[in-house]
Amino acid sequence: MSAVPGSADPVLLARPATTDDLADLVRLAGLARAEVEGERGGALLLAREYTGWTAPDRWSDVLGTDAGTVLVGCIGTVVVAYGVATVEQLDGAPLAIIEAIFVEPGAREVGVGHSLMDALVRFARDRGCRGIDARALPGDRDTKNFFESSGLVARLLTVHRDLTADDGGPG
């Protein structure tokens, strides 16, 4: 997505990440982690699904592989967001999974996230995926609304019981 030439709107861009983007990816992953930690279900999500994203080696492992894509979202030349998607092989057709998408708070509501989402959908279509999945924490209306505005709808809910805080109820 880019602005109309001559307009005052910033140029928005979603592009493949490179090793030159590692510092920005690690910085943004730290912001994402801090944002998610306090949310309901956030600690378990971080422990299970988002392990290691604040380490440069984790990003280096996924950059440039055929198993997925790492994109950065920019306003002008400044990296303010990232999106990561992988592809799982299922019977019949593959499924794209958005592993993470994050826009730093000061850059939200200007279209960077939608630029990333459009690019992730193109990535999935180019690989013949039957669909694209993403995760949102319970109660995170902003993320849910963002995904819904991009055409995603709930197809599965994961429910959980925290046994560390168990009151001795059923089960």
C-alpha cells in the first residue's frame, strides 16, 4: 500500500524482512511480548506459541526459509511492524498460519497492519493454501476486530483450565 503521489499521507509498505531488520524485529517482539504478558491467556501463549522471538537467532532461523515468511511493515523507511506466517501441509491443501503480527502502538490505525495482512494473504494464496488462520487472546477485541476486518472468522476456540490456581472444583 502506498500513498497517492503528492499527498501528505505516509508511504506504507509491507516487504520481506532481511537480516538488516533483525534489531527492529527483536525490538518489536519485545514490545509485543510486554503487551501480551498481562492479557488473559497471555502467559501461556508466550510460553507455548511465541517462544524465543526476542532473540535474534530465532528470527535468523526463519528469515529466508521456504517454510514461511517474515514481513516488516514500514512507514516510509521506518520499520514499525512485523508479520510471520508458516504453511502446514494438510490432507488435500495446505493451510497458512499467522504465527505473529504486531504493529507498534504509535503506528496503529494508519493502515500498516492491513498492508501486512494483505501481504500475508497473498503469501498464502501464492502457495495454494486452503485458508489462513490466526490467534487472538480472549477479550482482545482490537485484535479480533482487526482479523475480522481482514475477512477472518472464528473457526475454533481453545478453552483452558489453569490447574496452578485450581480451587479443587470438578475434575
